[in-house]
Amino acid sequence: MSELKIPKVTIPSLREKKAKGEKIVALTAYDYPTARLLDEAGVDLILVGDSLGMVVLGYEDTISVTMEDMLHHTKPVVRAAKRALVVGDMPYFSFHLSVEESVYNASRFLKEAGARAVKIEGASKRRLKLVEALVEAEIPVMGHVGLTPQSISHLGQFRVEGKVPSDAQKIREGAKNLEKAGAFSVILESIPMELARLITEDLTIPTIGIGAGSCCSGQILVFHDLVGFSNGYLPKFVKKYTDLHSIIIEAVKAYGDEVRLGSFPGDAHSYHLKEETLKKITGS
């Protein structure tokens, strides 16, 4: 008897969700076991984000993340995801090169890692031309406006964007232009929810919010923030649904205590010889 096939989330099905008013659930993942759990839990879209640098690799920001880092971590996520759409995040300076080099780097996410799409930050004229070139090369693109973490050296600090009219209009136009260039969705990060509502109404493609309020077509969070698998600063927009940090520390402490006391491993967690086998070994 053949196994029941699970319908995969596709770019058209994400558009359908927006058209029907159904919310899109997205999270980040960077390894096989996490991606498998998210997929089983019904997440629609998994982003292998360059947040990898800060939450997994220990960097202070995302700037140090390389293409090889991203491809290495995208591959196991793709192997785990049977349903969710996997998007690879193009790291800093992988798409700031010539159009040809940038398209080649993006193609590696699809050809080598098996992702279904890539994400790039920004909506400058040059970035829009790149989106058009990627779409022409049959590489689906997720855009990203508002706070763009790869611009941290220019920004100086992470902050809410679009709070003054000129900045808000620039972000709004950038999102519209990304849709015109062929992006299949756009992430709205750290912007006022009223602006996110206007952008979501402007576009036919889905908006995925992170710190952009509830009016977006869907939401995304960093997995480690969602489950409390970190002990650092969390932005206002993060809701921590559990506290894995404390749970894991308590489990490891309990294990350490039992090892030091000699109570682990006990008989229940040990292998045993049959009595006759032991006698043959000892000669008794």
C-alpha cells in the first residue's frame, strides 16, 4: 500500500492563502531535527536565515555568515521538510556583486542545497534589477524591506523603521517595486503595524511580518527566540512560547548530579551478561 502523499506548500498555494485571508506560518530552522519538527507541526514556510550566524555560529551579527555556511545548513533543512516551502537566505555580499555572480550564488541554493527560493534584503534600483534577473533565471525571490539586518554597519543599531513619513513612503514603494520586479512575497521587519497594513493592502503577493503587527499575510520568528533557546536580548515583537534554555540547563544539571553520585547509569540503563557467560569468562 503506497504512503499517503502530503501536499507540499508551493508559491501558488501561498498566494492562494493570502487571497483567501488564511494566515501563513513561517519560522527559521538551521538543521535537520529542528526542520523536521517544524514540518510535522504544520509550518508553511521555513527560512534558513542568516540569523544562523548569531543563534547557531556565535557571531555578533549576520555579516560574517558565508555562502558555504548557508548552503551547509540549508541542505539538512531541505532533507527534513516534506511539506514546508524552504527558502534560503542570501548572506551579506553574496548578492552585492555583478548580476551574473549574484544569480550564480542564488542558483546554488536551488541546485546544490535543494531550496525552493531565495530571500534578499533591500529594494534599491540595483536590487530590483537583480530580482528581475533572478526571476528570469527561474529563481523565486522573497523580498525583505523595513529593518534590513545586513545593513547594521550603516544603521548603527537595530531599530524600528518607517516611523517618519518619508521613510514610511520609501518602504511602501520598495515593497510595491519588489512585487513588480517579480518577488513572490516580501518580509516586513520592524515597522509600524499601520504601515504594514497599508503595504499588505497594496500588494497581491503575501507579506510576512516580523515585528510588523498582525495585519500581514503571515508571521515569521527566529525559532530559537520562539522556544527560549537563547539567553540574550529579545526584541519587543518576540513572544517566547516556552523556555528551553532553563529546561535544558536543569536537565543537564540533573544528569551531572547523578553521574557524580554514581546513580547514573543504573541497572535499567546498563547491559548485562548471562550468569553462565560470566562464569565462562571468569573461569569460576
